Amino acid sequence: MFLKQLNKDKIRRILSKSVEIKIVVLKTLITHLKGMKSGLKASQILKNFGKINRNCFFSRTNNICTLTGRQSGVYKILKISRIEIRDSKHDIYGLRKSSW
């Protein structure tokens, strides 16, 4: 069941990379156009924000464990939950708990 969530998260991450660049460009255009009086209005550029799909934003992505599908307690770098790291018992080189 969690494979469906993983695939959805992968799609969101790919889409968010391209959309985040567009958002930065649109924001800089708006700030520069507010100071200048030109043919393009800031309101015309703001209409482009409405066309962007909401699932494309990076804040909608989730950190999901690739082994169990757990959403909480996931390390961002490894994408593995803390419980799976504890169960691995020294299988992952460089990771160890101080109480082991």
C-alpha cells in the first residue's frame, strides 16, 4: 500500500523542482515591476500563480520510509525510519547509537 504513496511522492518531487524555478522568476518579476511603470502589470503575472498545480509545491512532499512506508521518524538523507535503523544492528556503516 505504501508503494502508491512512494510513487506519488516521487512525482511531486520531480514536479516541484521545475515549478520552484518558475515561482522564483515570477516573484522577482513582480518585485521589479512594482517599482517600474511598464506595460506589464503585476496583476497579469499573478494570474500565472493560479495556473500552477498545488501538488507541485515542495512543501507537499513527504518523507516516507522506503522499507516500511512509515511517515514519522524518517531520516532525510537515508529515507529510512528510525525503527529500521535500530533493527539493522550495525548493518549500515557509520551509523550507530551511543547506547549500543
